[in-house]
Amino acid sequence: MAQVPVQTIHRDPQLFYWILFPITIVMILTGVLRHYASVLMQSAPKKLDQKSIREQRSLLHGINVRSNFHTLSKKSFATRRDALVTAFESGAYLKDPERAGGGQPNPLSDPSSMEGMMGMMKNQMAMIIPNTLIMSWINAFFSGYVIMKLPFPLTIKFKSMLQAGVMTKDMDPRWMSSISWYFLCIFGLQSVFNFLLGSDNAASQMAQQMGGMGGAPAQMFGPGVDPDKQFKAEAENLAVIEHYSVLDNVEDRLLEGISV
């Protein structure tokens, strides 16, 4: 059986040192600077008033009761469920009960929502501007270079990911271009940032945001969220629960375990 010939590309060994190392070092330094820039731009959290805290804690109370109903007795759960469902449907825990049923609030009219939106915009700009500048730098100086070959075989599906900027059809998918190395550094340097900056660093968080962009769930208490709809939805979730307890027939199960 004929073997597939090994594809060999003669490259200047200096490309490895003058392209791969500079891109990696620039990405690490950019992540460190982005982290400290985000820390400097981060504003102090605004202290919530008593009604806002009650609104949030009440919704979390309902979620906790729904998630842990099996640890409560039937009577205890029924008492809590009836009280929470009545309060949620009547809007007793709302910060502004008179606005119940008024629809989604306008985030532009709420100063706290505006501060949250400005914080999100600052984080997005701190992520977009450096990545745009680095991408332009790589396209200007390192576009079209093949810098390394991976030591393990890959299928043809990885060709478009690893050989961005290199328009060839017959090249082995194991060869990697400079632009592809840049994209891998965006998501592959999180462990380095965790070592240098700690686990709660802005560089890793922004890389995670890029990886989950478009599929992020809605915030529970974010700007533009209608709390009245959230309370009524949670009331429906509590009302449809069929209760059971982990202590049901515990005596019989204990005796069965002892007899065995």
C-alpha cells in the first residue's frame, strides 16, 4: 500500500523567533495592560437602597425554594409556596409596586442602569481596541507567513482555522500561519493570565466573553429587565412543582439497608 509522502516546507528558522515570539509576548503584555486598564476604569459599585435589595433577595428566595423543595416537608413547602406565589403575583416585593404591569422599564431613565451600561461599554472598548490594533499590526507585518508545524495529525476541517491568511489548497493542515497563532493566543493564554494576575482577572474574562459572544444569557437584575415579569414567571414555576421529599419512606429504606 502506497504511503502518502510527507510534505516538507523549507522555512527560515528565524521566522520562528521573529514572528511567533513577538506575537506571543505582545499578546501577554496586552492582556496585562488590559487588566490594569479595566481596573482603573472600573467605578465603585453603587450602594443599593433597601427596596432594591428586598426586590432582589425576594426573587432569589423564590429560586432557592424552587431548587431545594425536596429538602422541605410537604407542609413547610406548601406554606412557603403559597406565601411567595401570592406576594409575587401581587407585586408586594417590587421596588415600585405602582408600576406593576407597566411593561419593560426604560434603562435610559434609570441612573443605575446607565452606570451599568457605561461599565459594559468600557469593558467592550477595552477588548475591541487592542485586538483591532494587534490584528492590523499582524496583517501589516506578518501576513502570509507559515511559522510552525504541529507534531500531531489533523483533518482537513482544521485547515481554515490554522491557515488563515494563507491561500493554499494542498498544504498539510498541520502547518500554522501567523494570524492563526494570534487567534489561538487569544483563547490559549488564559492559564498564563491566571498565573500572572490571579483567577479573577479582566484579560481571561474578556476572552471568555469573546468565546461566548452571541449566546450569553440575560442578566437577572440587569438594565432593561422587567422585575414584575420575573416575579410572575417565578410564581408560575413554583405553582407547578409536584412536591416530594428526600425523607419520604426513609424508615423503610433504612430497614431495607440494614436487612441486606
